[in-house]
Amino acid sequence: MASSKNGTLKGKPEIGIVIKDDYAGYPLNMFCVPKHYEADLTDIMIPAGLINDRIERIARDIVQDIIPQENQGIVVLCVLKGGYKFFADLLDKIKQLNRNSEESIPISIDFIRLQSYKNDKSQGSIQVIGGDRLENLKGKCVLVVEDIIDTGGTMIKLKELLAKHEPKCVKVASLLVKRSARNCGYKPDCE
Ligand SMILES: O=P(O)(O)OC[C@H]1O[C@H](OP(=O)(O)OP(=O)(O)O)[C@H](O)[C@@H]1O
């Protein structure tokens, strides 16, 4: 969980789990990997179990910090395509907590499709190539769910776009934040 200039979550560490530059990962033969990927991989950097456990904690922090302030409900906005799996897993965990806590709020979902990558490189210009009607976000608290921040361009563009539709607030959860010289300094609220 991270804090940012535009939406600090109380009492949380400054950044999520940091993978150091010299981290070697785990040997490939310790895990089941689809045959057709084997030739392209050297190590497993982040085992699925770690991702799952981290998502559980991100969900708990969101429920504790965002949900109590937003009793009108929140809209969880999935950034397609990359964000779909993190979105589905995070939403499951948020809903589970929301079902079982003393206070609960209505949660709705929306989708937007943006594209910045060409092959495996972020290309700089971000295009909206599909999604729901953003007018529906007016006055709502929006939790954007993204898989990875690389240059930060996609999130900056999306936040500018969302602001035009006057949401009450916008928070961003990203599973990964790439350490990159090309990052423009953008930090999500949760990572
Ligand atoms: O921080 P940035 O440099 O802007 O890059 C991050 C974005 O790039 C990827 O999406 P992509 O454009 O590849 O679209 P996809 O999710 O549909 O594959 C990723 O899912 C993020 O949305």
C-alpha cells in the first residue's frame, strides 16, 4: 500500500513490497510453468501465492480506509485489458470483507479499455479504445484498478479524463509499479 500526494491512505507504509534490482527470483524448475513459456523464461520473480496474499491485504486496507468514508458506495473501475485479473481477485476480496463487516457499502463496477503498450514497450501515447459511459461516474467515488504502472502515462491520462466527468474522488490501486527512468513520478494510492 502506498501513499500519494493526491490520496494518502492513513497509516500505511510508503510503498508496497520492493523487489530489489539484484533479486534473482526462484528457479523455474521449482514451479509448474506452461510448456510453451519455458523457453522464454529464466526465473519466477513473483509466485502467485505472494500475489494472492498481497491482494488480500490491499483489499483489507481499501475496505478499512476508503469504504468507511464513502457510504454512498464506490465504483470499481477496471482498466482493460491488463487489469482484469487483479480487478477480479481484488473485487472478490473486497466483496468478501464488505459482506462480513459491521459496516458495508454498495459496490458497482465499470470498465475502460486503454492502450499504451506496443509489443512489450510502453509507447507514450495513450488511447481510449472502449469502455462504459464515463458520465455515470459523476459524483461517485471511483477506485481505479490497474495491473502495472510503467511510465505512469496511462494513469495520468485516465485521471485527467475522469476529472472531466466530475467524480467525487478517484483512488488508484495498481498491483505492480515498475522502477523505471521513464516513470514520470506518478504513484498510485495502493500498490
Ligand atoms: O504506465 P504506462 O507506461 O502508461 O503503462 C501501463 C499500462 O500499459 C499496459 O496496458 P496496455 O497499454 O499494454 O494495454 P492492455 O492492458 O490492453 O494490454 C498496462 O496494463 C497499463 O495499463
